[in-house]
Amino acid sequence: MAELQWRRIHLPDTTLEVAVRGAGDPVVVVQTAATADEFVPFATRPELDDHRLVLYHRRGYAGSDPVRGPGSIARDARDCRHLMAALGIERAHLVGGSYSAAVALQLAVDTPDRVHTLTLIEPPPVFTSAADDFLAATDRILEDYRLHGAAPTLDSFLSRVVSPDWRVELDRHLPGSAARAERDADTFFGTDLPALRDWSFAAEDARRITAPVLYVGGSESGPWFAEVHREVLRRFPQAQDVTVAGAGHSLPVTHPAEVAAAVGAFLRVHPLGLP
């Protein structure tokens, strides 16, 4: 795995930790929730070597500034836009997964001229027929967090989402990530989940998005994300889609080569045409 060099970049009202790798058309990879470096195995794959990969840590994660005030998908999208401006990127390919797919969608709604393509890796099911079940599950998680605190709630959550041996699994693919997830857990439960509950993505929002869309999902991600897959293709009839065999919801970590190959092929069909 290629080594990334992280540096802090000052934005109008926060400072974020950023790493830039390679040269070519810019690909901005929005950090998802819970695991700060979930996209590192994907973004350092040789299948993406002909692009300029921009990774960053959102507020409250790793070396970025802490969150002040309540969580907000719109604010996360604004941070991404400000970061692009700070790096001199007028237009980019955008990649988001799970929570950060919601951020990527919001940025594409707010400023469609800044998003050249949009890759969605299993967005959260808050805009599907599974929304009520999903929101009820987040209510239970947030109640656990209120009663028991971040560490035991994270253990219970990742034991269900990843496996009971989630620490071993995460560290096998990304050394040190389990400890980082525990350190950042208050941001996940106290900021990100409430922000996701407050976010909406209506049919008219989808119509504002002009970029080509790629959906990437795992064959073993379960019924919630099967419904997300169907809904994304319904709202974006021209979207391409790729299903990674044997992968679950953590597919950028567990199957980075397959995800990078799918995304790289999609990006090469839609070059920015930059000199």
C-alpha cells in the first residue's frame, strides 16, 4: 500500500487533514463515518495511478479540527467544496461511501458544476423504502450511546456491521484503524448519525444532479443496501452499476482492488479533459 503524506489545510471555519497522491484528473474521496481511513486501501491501488487522489479527514476525525455544533451533511458538503477551492480544483470526480455518499450527493445537488462524475458506494438507506427500519435502528444505537457511552456502543455496532472480531478484521486490512475508530467514536455517534437522521434526498434533488453516476455495492451487504441499489438506479436511470461478489458494506476496505478497478474504468470513460 502506498504511503500517504498528510498535511493540514485551513478552510474558512475549520482545518482539515488532507493527503494528495498522484497526478491527472482530480478524484476527491470524501471520508466516510466511523473509520477515518476506510478509503485508503482503495485510493492507493495501482488501478487509480493515472488520477490525482485527494483524501481528507472530516471534522472530528484523526488530525482534523473537532466538530463544533451539531452535525450537518450540508456543512460536510460545504467543507468539501471549500477544500477543493483551497487545492485549486474547480471540478472533480467525487467518490463517497456510506455516510460520505450522502455528502457527495449533497455536494452534487448544491453545486452540480463542481462534480464531473459521482461514484456512490452503498449510500445510507434514508431515501428508500427501508428508511423507517434504518432510522429505528439508528434510534436504538443512539439510545445505547446515551446510556453506555461511545466504546461499548462502537463494539456492539461494528460487531454487527463487520464481525464480532471487527478489531482484528479492520487492523488486518488497515493497521491501527480499530484504535482510531475508538478514538473518533464520539464524532460518529454524537455528530454523524444525528446528521444522517436529519438529511433528506428527494426526487427533485436527484434531478438537479447532472454528473454521470456509478453505483458500487457488495453482493453480501444485505436487504437495506439491495434496496439502496434499486433506488439509485430508479432515480438515475443512466447510472452504471457494479456488484462486487462476496463483499459486504465495508467493501472499500475488504475488496479495494475490485472497487478501484470498477471506479478507475468508469473515470477513464469520463475524463475531465484537463491539460
